[in-house]
Amino acid sequence: MSEGHPLVISSDNPSLFVTTGICYNFYQAFAGIGGLKAKLGTLKELAVNSIRYSSLPTPPKDAALVMWQNKWDTFTAGNV
């Protein structure tokens, strides 16, 4: 990420690994990348890249990015 290469978090194969979400994966990557120096912007970049570089067709991908941005704005309102 520091050299401009996109890093993506994905669910891989949730049925094989019996998982219901990927929040833990985001946390592990976030902590591993930045440790105590990690910033909220790093988490945002991970999330946006995971949508941007997904295999979704363009219309649903665009809708997902808009929905994500709205939720991000609500989450960070007054906190950043």
C-alpha cells in the first residue's frame, strides 16, 4: 500500500472456512500493516479497495461504493 499497490481484503471461500463475515480479516490486516501507527485512513483504503477491485459488475460496484461512502460518512461524522 505504501508503494501504491492496492491491497484487498476478501471473504475468499466463506463456506469452506465456516465464516460469516470478514471484519476480523480487516482488523488483522489493519493491525498488521500499521500496528500502533495505523490510522483510520488505512482502514478506509482497505475497505474501498475491497469494493473497487472486486469482481462485481460496474453498476452494483458503483452502488456499493456510494452506499459504503454514506455509511463511512455517518460513522466518522464528528469523530475525525
